[in-house]
Amino acid sequence: MKKQLKTYILLWSTQSLSALGSAMTSYALVLRLYLDSGSALKTALLSVFSYAPYVIMSIFAGTLSDRWNKKKTMLICDTVAALSTAAVLALIKADALTEVHLYIINAVNGLMNTVQQPAGEVAATQLIPKEYYQKTSAMRSFSQSLNSILTPITATMIFSFSGIEAVIAVDLLSFAAAFTVLLFFIKIPEPEHPEKEQTGFIKQALEGLRWLRIHPLILELILFLSCVNLTASAYDAALPAMILSKSAGGKSVLGAVNACVGISSLAGSLLTAFAPPPKSRIRAICVSIYISICTENFLLAFAKTPLLWCIGGVLGWLPIPYMNANMDVIFRNEIPPEIQGRIFSCRNTLQFFTIPLGLLLGGFLTDSVFEPFAYSHRDSSLLTTLFGAEKGAGAAMLFFAVGLIGGVICLIFSLRLKKYKKY
């Protein structure tokens, strides 16, 4: 396997290192903004501005990705993202960094990711033999999980001892390493596009939507994940607000919970890498998501101690790599390589447009609905027993609602997807 995947392993490992640096910067900025503002909504807006261009421009970005050279696209997008990170460092040095600057810079990074992501997906398909799709998906989950473990630990440690400037410096060094390897040592074959010179840009962009309309399995899986992402992003908005607010929480506890999430994902990735193909990939996807949503959200809703929050993170994220790998195999086998950029980009728009909505909704509900409600009913013995009486109880209520809604979504789509018996 090693010889067949040598080029891909080199690309995957260096890009994962760069992703770790970027994640550390994002984590440090979230900590800085929430500790300065105390607002879940303002913090969630960082992610909203990252995802907005991703959602709005993805359909067109996929067409550009299919037309453009994949390696050059990845290099240019990485460079622009690195320059925006350098701009953050310059603003910090000048003591001029504001929330507005962060939102604009996140929007630029989101736009670059919009173009780079489908190019990277197609590049992976070109470099990976079909028989290794599940294993390489597990490898990607492994690196993402490892980054989830290392990000809160390393970012918090560097941030505490050397400040956010040092975190950004590490990010830029990791970018330089990944850029150098991709530029000089990686050759990415281009898929053939016999129609690309004859088909207009707009027509080609809409082709992905037409393809999805006549392939209902892929479309229904995308819509399933879109609904799940709505609940998951509400969770993302509420998690820092709850853990940083509660007396049993704090920065170190939030880092511990995120590290447990990473360790769990890491374990799930290793299990996925060695797991045999399931009899039904669709059933594996549905069961994995159901377990993830229900266990983590209900534990976060009712638990009062960091240990139980960490257990919730473990149970919630252990099945996710297995779900992602089965989804990845279905997509790569069903979608022709020459149009994967367009299809993956349509997927990005349809599957991820609910993330900024969920982040806004989660931040708003936490700040303006559940927290005030919990405070006004702090004398209620039932609500206090279930969710606590201190700040953060409202976020716990939101987790309970997310668990209920997510469980219903899983049951509905499980019934809808039963008709696809081939998978």
C-alpha cells in the first residue's frame, strides 16, 4: 500500500500539518474574542463569516476547480489564506485588531477554502487507487482527529505562555512547509475534460445540480447531512458559552473536552481503517449519526462535571469517522472524476448552508432565549435539577433541544433511505 500511496501520503501529511496551524490560530482567536466579549453570538459570527462565502460561491467554485489546474489552485488559495493570517498578526502588533477585521479575514479564508476544497477532493481521487478509498478516508479522519487533540492543547499552551503572536507564527511556518512540498514534490494528474471547451461556464456550473436531480441517493444523503449540520452547528455555538461560563468549566476544561473529542475521533479513525466494509453503508451512516447526536447532546445537557462532558465528547465523536468513510466511498464510487469538482461543490452549498444558520441560531438562542429563560426560572426546582442554576444553564437547555431534534431527523431519513438496498 505504501508505494501506491506514496505521493498521496506526502500531500496528506503536509496539508494536515498546515491545517493544524490554521486550527490553532482559529482556536486562539475564538478564546480571545469570547473572553473579551462574553457573547456566544459574536464568537459564532467568526464561523458564520467563514462559511458564508463557502455556501454562496461553492457551485461556481466547483466549475472553476474542474477547469483549473488543481495544484496551482491549491497553491494560490493557500497563499492568500496565509497572507490573511499575516494581516491578523500585523493588526495585533499595531494594537488595531477589531471584531470587524476578524470577520472580514474569516470571509477571505472561507472564500479560499471554497475554491481549494473541491480541487483537493479531485486531487485525492486522482492520487488514490479505488481499493484504498475507505482506508484513505480513515487517514483523513485520523489527521483531523489528531489535530482536534493537538489544537486546544498546543494553542492554549502557546497562547498562555507566548501570546497569540506565537500561535500565528507557528501557523505561518506550517503553511511554508506544506507550500514547499506541494510546489516541488507533488505531481497531481489532471482528469480528462472532453467537454470543458464546448460547455459554457454557467451551464457547466448548473450541471452539478442537474446530475444530483437524477441521482436521488446522493442528493438525499446530502440533504440528510444538511439537516444534521444545522443541529451540530448550534452545538458548536453553545459549547464554549456553556463550558467557559460554568464554575466547573473554564479555558482548560474547554481544551480538555475538545481534546477528548479529538482522541475519540482518532480512535474512530483507527477502527475505521481496519474495519471490513459494512453490509449496508447507508445503515452504517444513519446509525453512526444517531448515536453521535443523542449521546453527546444529552450528556452535555444534563451533566454537571467536566468528566461527564468529556465522556459526552468521546461518545459523540467516536462514530463520526466511520460515518464519513462510508459516505466518502459512496460519493467517490458514484460520481465520475471529471465532474467531481462540480458535484462536491454543489454538495458543499446544499450540505453546509445550514452551518452558518445553525451558528447564528445557536448563538442567538443561547444569548437571548435560553440563558434569560434559565435565569428567570432559576428558582424552579425541576429546571435547576436538570440544567443547573448558574450561567451556562441556558446553553445546556439548548443541547437538550438539539438532541431531541437531531434524533427525530435521523429517524426520518433512516426510513427514507431504506429504499436504496444496493448500498
